[in-house]
Amino acid sequence: MINIEIPHPDLVITKKKPGGEQGTTAISHLYGFTDFTKIPRDRGGMILFFDKKENLLFVGKARKLRQRVKKHFDDQVSPIKNHREQVSKIACMYVDDPVEREIYETYIINKLKAKYNTEKVFFSS
């Protein structure tokens, strides 16, 4: 049997509430996420989108994390395009090896039952 452990997130960003504390950064166009610039441009890895109840909405992988996160919020073909408002937390895990990213993505989708991943699903709802 193969034993896979889900890596701990290297970076977690959360949605900011509009009209936050004085002196805070204005809400960005990325659905309330102002800290997306903390996501590295040159690192590959996993992206997990959660709702405010900590339910996993979507899992993705990318060679360049920041560009891929932005694309999920801007792209009209993203699997979460109709659910962007539900995202309240984004967790990033740095995984440089593309084969490992593929394995982790499939494993996390099925282990945590990601709501909006339709491919690579081996569980039944």
C-alpha cells in the first residue's frame, strides 16, 4: 500500500472584509484577496480553495502559483468561475516536482472530496 501524506500549506491567504480597519490595503479586484502578491511567482505547487466553513471547494496545481491563482479569478473557463464569491481562503503548498503535483492533486481531490473538481474523481457523492 502507498502512504501519502497531504503536505501542510506553506502559505495561506484569507479574504478581507470590505471596509476593514483604517490603514489597511484596499480590497483588490480578486474577490477580496489583498495578499495574493505573497504567493511566489516562480514556485510550482498546489492551490486549495476553501469556503468560510473550511470546506474544500477546488484543488489545482501549477508550475507558477501566483499566475494560476489570478487566472482562476479572471478566467471565464475556470472550474470555479461561478463560485468565486464562496472562496474565503486559499492555501498554497510548494511542490516543485510535476509528478508529485499530479499525485497530490488526485489524492487531495479524492481524500478531501473537493466540491468543484470534476476530473480525477474516484469517489461518488
